[in-house]
Amino acid sequence: MPTLYVSDLDGTLLTPTATLSTYTRATLKRLLESGLPFTVATSRSVSSVGPIFQGVSLPLPVIELNGAYITDLTTGQHLIVNDIATELAIKILKLVQDYDVKPLISSYNGQDDHVYFTHDVNPGIQWYIDDAERNEDGRWHCRTDLTEIFDEQVMRFTLIDTKARLTHLEQALNQHFPGCLDMHLFENPYQPDWYWLTLQDRSATKARGIRELQAFHKLHDHDLTVFGDHNNDISMFQLADVAVATANATLELQQHATEIIGHHSEDSVVKYLESRWSMVNV
């Protein structure tokens, strides 16, 4: 039976500097050109995924924002959109602001993606803004009043602050909106001591994104092998026939893995792909 391969990016396919290594880039390109059914499922947006894969043509749409979108990487067109209901988004914003946390709101107006933020941001948010500017990411807009953006589809809230403050807020969000959101709290691997809490609709998961991709491209006859390193990969690990964790993966994710490979700094994912693909293409 053929196999569909889906990989996370940060901490998994990418190096610690958030790039494809020379070896991974060359090997992946060769495997894809020989017909490897492969794509990525990432917390990143297509705006940052695109530059990473410049010169590497993915044959399938990508799952971005943890499943909020399924997107054609070449055109940027969103094929499937899993947004947060406007009424719920309004309530989330009020609660977040009550806790004196400044959110970033990712949205879609039917044509363009946006990321909205307010003035007087903390160093954690400023790091993200600076990173977007370096990558010439045109989605970003500063607004005095974030309630003005609710005529667009809200895709994600990104909250960046200390671990203690976000843990407290995460508990409040769970109490106020039980079963409504898919939330992930994690340390920014590129800016230690600053934590991110991402909020999306409960339908926006990597597992659902993969199921939607399988339906869209009629891939239900394929086995599924996935690669990941963090807890936002758990849903797709539970879905997969083979779930491969990198050596640097969280202990919680490793408990859901069927295999554990080397560290993400060692080109471990593409080496695994190369070995498996060679078995069926002798």
C-alpha cells in the first residue's frame, strides 16, 4: 500500500536555525521529483513556509496554522478554512484583554491574510514583528482597536508573554470556553523564556487537516506516516499508522510515537524518508 508522509517543520524537518539544511533540501527535492507523496503540517503560516521551500516544489497542499488552513503553497490559495466563530472570537478578545495580555489576531477577509496587533507590545511580541519584517511578511497591521477587525474571519489568537501569565490565562480560557478551542502553550525555541499560547477553533487541528487533505486528493488508500516534535502534533500522531518522533520531541509526544529517530539537527526526517522510499523504489 502506498504511504502519505506528513511532517511538522520547527523542531522536526527544520534545523535549529529554522531552515532546511543543504542535505535535507537536496535530498527532499530528489525524493519529491521521484514521486514521494509528502507535505507538511505546521503551526507556521504559508507566508513563512513559502520562503523555506523556495526551489522545492511540494506536490500537495500544506496544512498551516495547525490545521486552520489547507493551502496551495504555489498560489497561496486557501482550499479549506477552519475559522473561529465571530461571536466566540469577540468573547475571547474581551477575556484576553481582561487579563492584560495583548493578542495577535490572524484573520482572512476572503482574499488576503492579515495579522493584527496593538501598540506598546512586549519584547516577545516585538521579536515576532521583527521576524515578520525580516521576511517581508505583508500581513501585519497595527490597530488601536482590535474589535474593528471582526468583519474578517478570525483564524487564530497568538498570545505571547511569560509562562506564568499564559498558564493562568489558559486555565481561564478552558473554564470559559470548554471544548471550543484547540490551544497550545509552548516556549519560543528561538527566544528562550518567552512563551506562546495559540488559540484556534477546535476543528483546526493537524489531524483534521490531514483527513481533509486525504479527502480532497483522494488519498484514503494510502497509509499515513507522520513526523513531529511537540504536543501540537499529538492529534496527527493518534491518526497515523506510523508516528515518528524526533529525539528532541516532548516526552508527552514520545508516548504517542511508534518510532523515535535522531535529533532534528541531524537531518533525521529526510534520512528516514530516503530509507523508506528506497525500499519501494528499488
